[in-house]
Amino acid sequence: MIIDLYGARRLDDVGHVERTLKRCVEASGATLLHLHLHPLKPTGGVTGVAVLEESHIAIHSWPENGYAALDIFMSGRADPARVIPVLQKAFEAKEVCVTAQLRGAASGENGERKGKTKRKPPAARLRATRKAKAAA
């Protein structure tokens, strides 16, 4: 999933970003292996990654524009859609734009792709290429 936050706050607070990413990992049911965040100068933004047993969550923020870009890549039983309300609430985002990208498919013995994947996410789990207005 690609998540863009607009009109967001506290994007320059490394401690807040860290706590929020940890809540995202917990909400999704993923397993945190390592979390590394770095403050950016002179803008005050934050960049970093939560390395998960199921893959990763990456963030890059531009507090001067109230904008943050996140990549959520998870496999297994982890549910990336559960991070959306956590992010919206923690950063008080006025608008959240979510794009879902299903990756991978059944493959043959040589790793060759065998047709299209039949697995489609329920609409309740992922909102593909749709802007979701944040609750006031």
C-alpha cells in the first residue's frame, strides 16, 4: 500500500513518529524486527523504516508542507489496511490517499508466473486508488 497524508501534523517529532509506527505494527498484526528513524535537516522532516518479519513500513515526511509518504508492504496474516486509522489519528491528517498494489502471484517450479492471481482483497480491507476523507 502507498499512503499519502495531507494536512498532517507532528511530522517533525521523531519520538511521535516512532510511537506511531510501533502502533501501526501492532494494529496490523505484524512483527517488528528493527526500527530506524532519522531526522532530516534543515526541514525537520523524518525518514525511516520499520523492518518487519512480514516486510516493512517506510516513511518520509515534509512537515513544512504537512505531507508524509508511507509505503506499507506486508505478507502473511498481517493486515496493512489496519494502519490507515492509526496514521490518520496520530498525525491528525485532513486527507488520506491510499493506493493498493497487489504483488506476486502463484508461480511454477522455475519461479515463472502462472497467469493472474485469483486473490482479490475485499473492499473493506483495501481501498485502491481512492481518497478517503478523514473523520473530523
